[in-house]
Amino acid sequence: MTTQVLSTAQARRVALAAQGFMDRRPKGVPDTRALARVLGRIGLIQIDSVNVLSRAQYLPLYSRLGPYPRALLDRASGKAPRRLVEYWAHEASLIPVETHPLMRWRMDRAMTEAWGGPRAIAQQRPDLVKQVLADVREHGPLTAREIDDDVERERDNWGWNWSDVKRALEFLFYAGKITVARRNQQFERQYDVPERVLPAAVLATPTPSDAEAHRGLVSIAAKAHGVATAQCLRDYFRTAPDPTAQAIQELVEEGELLPVQIEGWKRPAYLHRDARLPRRVNTRALVSPFDSLVFERTRTEVLFDFRYRIEIYVPAEKRIYGYYVLPFLLGDRLVARVDLKSDRTAGVLLVQSAHAEPKAPVETSDELAAELVQLAGWLGLDQVRVAGGGDLSPALSDSLRGY
């Protein structure tokens, strides 16, 4: 059988369609059906606490739906009928509740695979872990701070402190013994037991074998990518190489994944059988640093010729593009990047820097200005102001004068 060959441009269009950037945006206010459509495309939404522009979990929906009520996501992840629940998928993420059983293999390995602090507490202070679980079961949903306050008031002779309580909670969360009912306004997790958070049908789902779980996760990742290498598929849910490779092989044998060759790519690639190859992509979107379109940086560089790194943890004087930089998608290319900040007190969306990519089209500044004005309105800000440098900033300032 002859292996299908895709050009990089074709692979890029497949990827954008798979990620939902080809779907028509709702004419009215986006509703739960629009939310379900995006979730069906991308499979998860990464969470991050940085709030310089907006909480990260709200931005992927905005990129695909345009202005939407953020309460739509809050309800889906915090109220019945619950559609989303938090767990460690691609880092901390919101996943559809139906995906939760596919993560039980990870929960079962908490004692060996949870990161240092929580794992150490479970090994050294099992009494603490047991009591914290009892507290959540009896009084949840609770934040770590609320349990800490309760501990200091009633059990100060135990010698507990906030960090130990938090580590115990994080171990129990990793192990699936508790989950997150919601986040409060301070972005703290409010922990509760799964039986009060997850739908009964999800709780009753038989636990998949490790092989079945990995096959399910790789299937979700492959559908979300459209076309991907094994490295891309591993990264989506942070699965290990061997079980991922086995899942890929099984999905190829079942016909869900089709081996393909992409011109210029050194690694084998796999096309999902439901992937679309549009003739062109006509879209415009600002993309969060934590968006699934750009999760895997090597993939982003190969597909879009766009080298992208988050510089949040880089000292200010060493940053190249800025603190919170969003790629700008126009058509099927990432044509620019902007460092954005919400000045909520002044009601201003600040453009701290703006840089164009090589061969960015002449309309980039006008299109970016329109997108920034729309974003500001969605964030409840009154105006957009270019406050920093970058080669695109002068043209962007000119374009913004029309608003």
C-alpha cells in the first residue's frame, strides 16, 4: 500500500481544522452546544494561574468561538449537569467527565508517580493523608486554607501546617480519592469527594485496562491533532513512550490512524481517519500560550515555522518578545505575536510589544487591531493601547486609530 504524502501546508490545514478553527462561529451568543463542539474537537483545556491577561482556561474557547459568556465554562466545570472536571492531563486541565475513567491508571500510580512533595507526604505522613480525606468527605468542598484553619483551631497539637495539608490534598487529588468541585474567586481549588462531583454514570464506568485507557487517550489526541507524530500524541496527555506506541499500533491496525508521510518531516506521522483537509483556512484568532494548538513546541515550529517559547520565567532583561505573548493566527499562518496585559484599573488592554513574523501579509496590523479591540470588549476593557516596542508596534498603533 502506498503511503499518503502531505505537504507541510496541507498538514497545517488539517491541524487547524481538527482544532476547531474551521468551524463556523455561532451567530448569536455561544451556548452549551457551542461549548460541546469545541470540547469535542480539542479534548481538554489547560489551566494556569497567571492572570495578567485572563485566566488561561477561558482563552481557547474565545479563540474558537469569539466573545462568549465565561459563565458558560464556569457552569460546565462547577455545576450540574457537570460536563468538565479537573485532573492532571496535559498539566492541570479541564477534561470532559467521560474522559475521567481513562485517567484511573494514572491515579493508581500516585504512590510512585506523583511529584515529590505530595508523594513524600503520602509516604511519611499517612495519618495526615487519612485525616485530610476524612475532613473532605465530611465537610467538602473545602480549600486547603479552610482545612488549615480548622486544623490550627482544633488540632494544633498535631503539628500540621498549611503546606503539609496542601501536599496531602494534592496527593489525594492525583490518586483520584478526591477531586475539584470548582475554583473560587481566588483561584483556589475546592476539593470534594468524587461521588459528590462526578455524574453517577461516570462513577459507574468500569475501569479500563491500561491498554484500553491509553488507546482511548491516544484516540482523543489524534482526533484533536488531525495529523501527528508519536511525540505529539504522547505530549497531549503526557503518556509514556511504550504504551503510547502500542496504542498507536493498535489504532493503525483498527484503521482509525493512517500512516502518512509529511514532506520535510523526519518522523513518521499518523492521520486520523476523520480528519479534514480544507482547501484553505480563513480564520483570525489570538492563541493563548497554553492553547492545545501550540502545546508541543516542536510541532508548532515544524507546522508553522514559528519558534515559540513562554518567557514568563525568564528574567525581564533576557526576554525576547515579552511576558505573556500570544501568537496571532491569520488564515493558516501564525503571522505575529503580541505581549498583552489587562490593566483592569484603567480599563485598558495594553500591548506591551508587537512583532511580525517574516513574510507577514500587509493586512496583519489591521487584522490584529480588529482582533485586539474585540478581545478588549470581551474582557470588559474600554480601549487598546500600544505601550511598548517591537517591529509591528508603529503600524499597529496606526491601525488602532480607526477605533
